[in-house]
Amino acid sequence: MRKRLLSIVPKGTIATIVTILSAAQPAMTQPLQWTLRQCTEYAISHNLQIKQKDNLCRQRELQLSTARNKRLPDLSGTVSESFSFGRGLTMDNTYTNRSTSSTSFSLSTSVPLFTGFQIPNTIKLNQLNLEAATQDLEKAKNDIRMQVAKAYVQILYNMEIADVAVRQIEIDSMQVVRLERFLENGKASGADVSQQKATLAQSQLTATQADNNLHLSLLTLTQLLELPTPEGFSVVRPDLTNQNILNIPNDPNIIYQEALLIKPEVRAEQLRLNASEKSIKVAQAALYPTLSFSGGLQTNYYKVSGMPADNFSSQLKNNFSQYIGLNLKIPIFNRFSTRNSIRSAHIDRENQQLQLDNVKKSLYKEIQQVYFNAVAAQAKYESSEVARQSSEDAFKLTQAKYENGKANITEFNEAKNRYLKAESDLVQARYEYLYQNSLLDFYRGKDLDF
């Protein structure tokens, strides 16, 4: 028998995950049995794109903090030292050669009192941008969840196909043994044995291809999980023996209306639309006058070469002064820059509205596709069960005839192939129905799990 790539969790057991080795290690030394939930959680915590989205959220938080701090007063200190040489005008209104030095100290502050509502609107703008980035992060997580679920289902499907291939080998092997015994007793010809061995070889080739497909599907999932290798990796096969056919809503619009309220891609674009409205108000703030309060402390030391002067500390004390003031700036004409900024902000809002509409349309198309796929999968699942049962009955009947010499090997192989194909079709229909039905629930806000 071929080497199995996956270990299967028996019914009723609980799969546990042991400590996951670092990606820097060449391989995992212990086989793991992963559920879909464990796969998605691990992928979300290790996916590089999600980490980039998370970093973007952190940047948005810093931008929001910067916008809020615009309300605070600023404070700056200045120290300057200057020297001058050569001819200069004296107090006697004559020119003479002299050298002067000046040292000054100042401490100043200013507080914005009114900025045309620019500061509060900028704060709201950055708050909306942060919320939109958070929704983008959730959208990236949902994308990973869907990719992992699709890869997980593909593994389950390939596992079932591999099991079907094993059963096919078992059937053909038993027939080879039976014909060899008949050949010894003269009840079968060498040609019959050779033909059956050729059929067995073809079944073994099919099993090898099934193993290869299984290994590739394992590789796909482990790459999504950012694991270094698929070796030793296995998944939990869900128990579908008691699965019931669930009722699918009669109208995809029901699912769409629910998805509009919860899907992060829609909420992100709606938040950006709200942010674009704040951008218009920020641009309009340049039309208003601005008022600020300023104040400061200053002193200096001044000396002319060849002339007497008070000492350094005395001058600093005597020249110490304070000032406060209100600064009103009234915009009159700035070469239509403000007007064009406002118009540009309006255009950005229109584009964002179109982007929101486009996301809604894309979401509706996705839900329509998944809905009709689920309907088709349900019908295929039901019909495949009937077809498998019929082909199984036909195969057993043909097998009995073949073993009693009332059917030839061609008829036997045809009945066997129809039966095995019906089993493969049922497996595919079962997992396709499971996946599509889970996607419908996912669009309605439920966890993507089975």
C-alpha cells in the first residue's frame, strides 16, 4: 500500500495542536492535526500582508494623535550670538570703524484660538481614516480566511479521492488473486490474469496521481500558513455522516442586505466617503480668518568694542522683557489656491462615492455567484447520493456475475469505474456544498468553519 500523506482524526476524538515550531526551523518534527479554525487563526497571526495592514493602522493612530495635538500650545526657545565688524553709524550720526557683539535669549509660545474649524475637522478626518484602515485590516483577515478555507476543502477532497483510489486498488488486487487461483485450476486464461494486472497497474497509477495532488494541496495550505514545509502536516477530517441539507434563502438579496451592514470592505469605503466630506471642510477652512494668541520672554546682552558696557548678568536682567499678543490673519487673495483645493476635494468625494458603489456591486456579484453555486451544489449533492447508491448496487451485481463467470472483465471494469466515479462525484459534491454553504453563512457574519 502507498504511504499515506495525512493522518486522519478518528470520529469522537479531539484534535490538539502542539507547540508550532519557528519558521526558521527546517521542518516540524511532530505531525500536527489542524482544524479549519486553527488554520485560519494561525494564518492571520503570521500573514505578512495582514502585518502590513496592521502597521498602516498604527500609522493612522499616530496621524490622529498629531491632529489632536494641534490644539496644544507650542513652546520654543532661541539663543543667538552675532558679531559685526567695519564701519557703522554711531549715535552721533557719524561713521566709524567698530566691532559689536550681541547675545540674545528668547522663549515664545503660541496657541491657535480659531482656525476656521480646520483642527476639529482634521481630527475627525484622521479618526475616519483610522476606522477605515481598521476595516481594511479586517477585510484582509477575511480574505485569508476564505483562501485558507478553500485550500482546506481542497485537501479534504483530495483525501477522499485518495481513499477512493485505495479502494480501487483493493478491489483490483482481490480480482488478480482470484484470477490467479482460477488460472491454477484451469478456470481462467493467462490473458484474463494479464488484463486484470494491467487494470491493477492503472489503479496504482491513479493512486499515485491522487497522492501527488494531495501533497500539492498540502503545500498550498502550508504556504498560506507561512509554514516552512508540508512534511508532518495533517488536517482534521470533519464528520459529515450526520450532515443535513440546509435550507438556502430563496433570494440572494436577503444575504446581500445583511452583508451590507457587516462586511468590512463596504464599511471601509463608507468611512472614506465620510472622510472625504471632512476633507472638503478642511479645504474650506482656508476661507476663514485665523486667530492665535502668542506670548514670550526675551533678553539680550550688547557690547561695542572700545566703549564701556554693563556686565553680562546686569544687561540680561535690565533688558528682560515680556510680550503677549493676538494675531488675526484674514485671507484676501491667494491666487485661487483655496478655490481649487475645495473643488479638488469635491471631486475626490465624487470618486469615493463611485468607489463605494463599485464595492457594493462587486459584493452583490460575489454573493450572487456563491448563492447560485450553493444552489447547484445542493442539487448536485442530492443527485450524487442517488447516483452513488445506484452505481454501487450495479457494481455489486456485476461483481457477483463476474465472479460466477456470467460477466466478462470488461463489464466488471466498466461497472467498477462507474461506481468509483460516482463515489468521487459524491465526495466532490459533498465538499463543494459544504464550502459554498459555509461561504453564504460567512457573508451573513458567521464564522467560516465546518
